[in-house]
Amino acid sequence: MNDGGQVLVTGATGYIGGRLVPELLSAGYRVRVLARHPERISSRDWADDVEVFAGDATARPDLRRALEGRRGLLPDPRPRLRVGVRRA
């Protein structure tokens, strides 16, 4: 069990993030999820146990706001945020 650290999870509606969130919750973390489509979180069993933040992990302002007060970020989207790289 940890000290209840606060983490941000990106991709919570996807395969990895959707499986990571319940593991973090059961380990005692307080979880905030960043989702482009926050309405998709409501169908998850853990939806009532997380803080949902609407935004896009590839948009730096959204990511900065979502990270406020968090101690960690999982999975880390930074490789997609390199300057000059655009998603197709």
C-alpha cells in the first residue's frame, strides 16, 4: 500500500489505461484521468472513484492543467509531444 499519492492517467478509455486505473485505485492511489471524451469514462466500473478531467494529452495546456497537484503521470505521453512532430 502506498501513501495515497495522486496520479494522472492518460488514455483511461483505452486498453492499457483502462486496466491501469483499477490497479492504481486498489493500490491506494488517488487517480485523475485525462480524457478527450469524458463521457466514455461513465461506463467504467471505477468511474465514481476517479476525478475526470476533460482534455487532450497531446495539447500542452490541457496536460499542464491536468497535472496540477499530481505526483505522477501514467502512461507518459511525452514522446508524442516533441516539437515539430505532428500526428497524422
